Amino acid sequence: MIKQEAPLELVQLTRRRGMSDSAFERLMELLAERREPLPGGDALIGSYAETVVESLFASEYPAAPDCLECGACCSYFHRIPVRLTDPTPRLLTWMVWEAGAVSGPKLLWLRREPQAGHCVAFEGRVGERAFCAVYELRPDSCRAFEAGSDRCRAVRRLYGLEPRLSGPEQSRRARFLAGRADEGEYAGEAGLEDAAPALSDEAGKLKFLRELIDFSSEKLEIILAESKRVLEFLDAQGIIEGAARCRRVVEAIEADAKAVAAEHARTSIWANPETLEPGPAEDLLRERLKAGLVSHEALERASKRLIDLGGVAFEASGMRARLKEPL
């Protein structure tokens, strides 16, 4: 599966905590070059659904495979995004700066082991034994990938864990996927620019601020749910000190979420800002600016707390010791 010793350039890149997007692309190229050609390659693999409910062909299989005896997805995929709302310890991620944005937008990606190319948290051997050393803190992108989905089956075929598709089967699947694309299944981002609110008038600005507050509220709820999940994990493991610290974080995030909800309610008196006169519209704009600032600051605090919380769970539960390589 893997060629001889990884080249020095690849080893050096994988040891970086942060890098430019050009360096990251080079890293992806080097990792791809390390892969031996796998039999049963499927050019459609990127089009297959990651969830069972969205899968077109899940009914063709009797049962979902056992993840603890697989590990194909942990080994095959190199680009695993990590959201700011994930509790995944940042030690396990690469921070990638977009071109021309020295201090601007950054993307987080789950790190890969340079020799074998699999996730740094993966332990075992594909098709025999698979274990994730940070399972409770894994990113949402890993959780969204469901055992038994079309993409899961496609990756398993690459490693000989599923029967290879015949020529007619491949053609039939290609037609199904092409038909789904034609029906707009993958056109979710079309027209977003047309839907963006105009900011040239008070009504447009009010609408934009309302959407900003809605966004912050939604992300706060996600972070709160993640924090509670980590708290349940620490409680179940009997990690008293870590659980106590986690409980304080959850309480702080809950307080921020309530404050944002109160600001949201206070500025939602008028459901249709387009009908407001200039004076009331200006007053509402000032109030929503204030509410927007409150929600943004609360989201920033919650994100930092969740990152710290992931680190606490990582250390307190002994997850670091279960990784093969020091980070």
C-alpha cells in the first residue's frame, strides 16, 4: 500500500502547525504520491453520498460494516476539515492560511501521518482492526461520514473489503448519479449571491444584521451541544477535575447563549423592517448593531472555550498517550 520511507519534504510539512494554502496543496500532492495504485478504483467516489439516508444504493447491502474492523475512511481520505465549533484538539490539526490573507481566514485540517498517510489518531490496520484515539473529540466531518453509505462502500472496495463492481454496475451507478446531479441535488450553492441582502438601504442592513445574529445563535447552540457531549464523556470516564472544569465552561456558554437570545428578542419587535419609517429604522439599526456585537463576541468566547475544553479532555483522558507519534 505504501512506498518506502517518506521523502524529507513530506515529513517536514507534516510537522508544521501552520502553513500557506500553497504549502498545504503541495502536502496533499506528496501524500497522494505515497499511495500505491489501489485495485477497483472508482472515478465517482467524490459523488457518492456520505450518509445512508442520502445514499442511492444502500438498500443493495444487507447491513452496515463494522467500523472497528474497517478503518478505510481513516486511511484513504487526506482532506478532513475541522470546524471552529469542533472540540478536536488543535494539536491534531494543520492551520492553513488562504493566499494573500496573512492574518485573515484560516482553515483547519486533520493532520496525517507522513509514512502511511492515515489520520494521526488512527490505530490499527485497515480491514483488521480500527481504533480512533480521539473518537470523542473527532471533528463533525468524521461523524457525518456514515458506515454503510455509498461513499463508505466505495472506499471499502478500494481496499478489497467489498466486492468490486462489474462494468454494467459501474455504468448504472454513473447514470444514477448523473441524473441526481441534473435534478439539482448538488446545486445547493447556486444563486447565493442573488439571495444576498442589499446593504444600500436601512432595510437591507437590518436584514443582514438579523441574519448575523441568527448565525451566531445557531453556532452557539452547536458549541453548547458539543461542550455537553464532552462533559458527558468526562463524567463517564470518571475524570473529576476535567469534568468540573468542563461544567464551568458549559455554564459560561449557556449564559452567553441566553444573553444573545435576549438581545435577539429585544431587536425582533418588527418582523418586517421594510415597513418602518426612517426614524424607527435608524433606532432599530443601532439596537441591532449592538445585538450583533454581543452575539459576535459571545461566539468568539464560546469557540475559544470549546477549543480549550477539547485540550482538557485530550490530556485528562490520556488520549495523547494513545497516539503513536508525539505532536
